[in-house]
Amino acid sequence: MPTPVTIIGAGLGGLTLARVLHVHGIPATVYEAEPSPTARAQGGMLDIHDYNGQPALEAAGLMDEFRGIILEGRQAMRVLDRDGTVLIDKADDGTGGRPEVQRGELRQILLDSLPAGAVRWGHKVSATRSLGEGRHEVTFTDGTTVVTSLLVGADGAWSRVRPLLSTATPEYTGTSFVETYLFDGDARHPAAAKAVGGGSLFILDPDANANGNGNGKKVGAHRESGGNLHTYVILSRPQDWFAAIDFTDPAAATARIAQEFDGWAPELTALITDSDTPPVLRPLHALPVGHRWDRIPGATLLGDAAHLSPPDGEGANLAMQDGAELGTALAAHPDDIEAALTAYEQAMFPRSAASAAEAEAINHLTPQDMIDFFVHPKQTS
């Protein structure tokens, strides 16, 4: 019988790995710090790409379930200037290769596809250590431990498994997101809803490059299910700048963030000022571009644990691709874990390095470059 696999982290990458292993009859246990599947909101929408995310779902045997949660029309995309001038307005004609789904619904599909008990909730890792000969011990905060001959860190940016393989740690990119939500946009926030349109919106500031950083000041928004408008305010500021804002005082924090967009069209600043939720600060961190490690017997990483980079629409897709390819490699080498891990990493390292380099380049595009990027988005990995 193949060696059971221990997966740390029940995000999309870890769950895709567990599902692909299950399809091939390989037992796996996923340990997740969150106490339950509903303990935390699972973020907004994801565009699942036909060149990485969708093939991962094919490998997992879940394409029919995936098609059932696609939000029709959400591949529509608008780009506006700060005064509301429409620069790009692309309808969703049904031919795009990046259908949108809610992250939480996609995660639930993966959870539902696993055997009962495959995910152990409420298991937060406090430490990991090597026992030699490819075996590792994982210690949880409740004092319990598990020993495994195959450990996979799918536990995100601040992975507790990564130190077994690499000394690299994520560093602040110089940019942070501030998230807001407007609920039932068409009825309660019609002007903002009209600006967002039927899918996604990106607002460019032509003066954003005054500081030499194309990501100086932008706003992105999605129309999610139920007509909710999910906004990402994107500001390139030092962490000290954000630390001076009291995010425990939602009104004051919202006003301070909105101040950065003084003079923008009111239907656009409403995405910030009219938020139905407190603003949430999300500093963006990244691992070094081209992050890799020497082969460590019995352990590997996937997703953000392996190649955290600035958001560019690829993160979730790459994590799922990692999970599917690792699962497939383990199925192809059932009696040789090291051969499987070597094959997986040799493909993953250059792929993730290229994606991270592209994400960093996107982070410094001028407004005109951004327009060109949206007109001719990446089509292949």
C-alpha cells in the first residue's frame, strides 16, 4: 500500500492534493488550524484558468461540480480612469478561459469530495522537525504529535513546514490591500454598482507613477454573488504608514484611506466610503523570486508555502496545479517517494519562478501598461 501522506493546510492546494491522491487510492490526512470549515470567510471570487486551475480540477475529477458553481457573466471587465472615464469595457461573451467562482464554494466542492475524517480541524502546527531517513514529526499547539514519512506543507505564506526545507521568509512587497464590501449593490449602492459593471473593475490613476511605482494607487472591485461589491484598495505605502491608522476604528480608518483618493469620481470613492464592513488591511508579502530548496527526503511544499508572490490572479490556480501535479507524481511512483517529489519539484520550480517574476513586473506597470495587460491578458502558463 502506498505511504500515507500528511498534508498541512486545508486551502485549495492542499485539498486538491488530497483529492487527487484519493482518486488514485492513496490515503492522506489534512491537518488544518481552523476549527471548522465555516470558521472564517473564504475570501472573494477566483478566476479559474483553463491552463492550470481547470486541468487540476480535471485531475481531481471535479469539473462537473466546478461548472455548477460558475458565476455567469463575471468575466466581464471594465477599466476606468479616476474621473470615471471608461477606458476598457469588455463584455463576457462566454468564450473566455477564466470563469469566476466564489472561493468558499470551490473549497466546499473539494471538501465534499474527500472521505469523512480526511480533514482534521483545529490542528494548528506549532513546530516541525526531522527525525532522519525521510521521517518528520509535526507538533500541534494542543501538544499532540504525528510522525510521517511524507509531509507536505500546504500551509500558506507563514508555513510551519517551510523551515524544514528553506531558510527563506516572506518580505513585505511595499504594497498593501484594504478590502471593503458593499452588499446588495444594485439596490443599495446603484452608482457604485453601475461603475463596477457585471464582472470586475479596475481603476487607474494616471499620476500613480509619480513615485516610480506603477502600483502607487489603484482600486479593483468584483461583482460577487448576490450583487455584492468586493473592493480592493491597492496602496504602495510603507508598513509604518498603515500602522499609523487605527483599523479598530472603522470610520476613522475608512476616512483616512478615502483621503488618498480625494478628487476621484464619487461613484468610485463610494466603494470605500460606503463600505458595509470595517476596512480590512492585508499587507502583501512575497518570497524571493525563484525560491527553491535542495531535495529534502520525505518533505515538500506547494502553493504559497513554496512560492508566495504578489497577487496577479495566479496564486490559487498555481496552488491547485501544484497539488494536482504532486498527487499525480506520487501515483506514478507509488514505491519511490523521492522520485515523485523530485519530478514534482523539477516542474514546479521553473513554473513558479516565471509566475513570480511576472507578478513582480505587473506590480510596477504604468497605467498604459496596465491597459495593454488587460487588453491582452496572459493565456498560457
